[in-house]
Amino acid sequence: MVYEKVSEFNSKQIVEMARKFFKKRGLELEESSDTQLDFKGEGGFVIIRCKGRGRDNTIGVELETKEWGKPVKKFMRKI
């Protein structure tokens, strides 16, 4: 499942928040960059991608998941 969210946080803040949030839930960080994190664990995955900043100073965030929909939705409310 793929979700999209617009956030007022910058990509660095979103990446750090995601790193802490999903690590606490037992996911392993497989790959990371300044704008993307790839987590795997318990038969599923979460990929978070920060897109370019809009004119209104917001940032687009794409969250792709398998088996982790509920935690992804919870994280989306935080950002």
C-alpha cells in the first residue's frame, strides 16, 4: 500500500522521526539517505520518501508499506 502526506517538517526532521519511530517497533533499517529510509522486518517493509518542497514550504512524503499499515498511519499523524 502506498500513502502520501504533506508535512510542514523538513526532510531531515522527517527522516530522523521515522528512524526513531520504526526502530522502536522492531524494524531493521536496510538503507538510508537524506530523503529516504527503507525498513524491513516481520515479513513486511516500510519505505519513506521525502519529495521536493512546495511553494507553501511544505514537503511531500510518500510512505510505502506491506504488513505495517497501522504503524504507518500512526506515523503519518505525527508528521
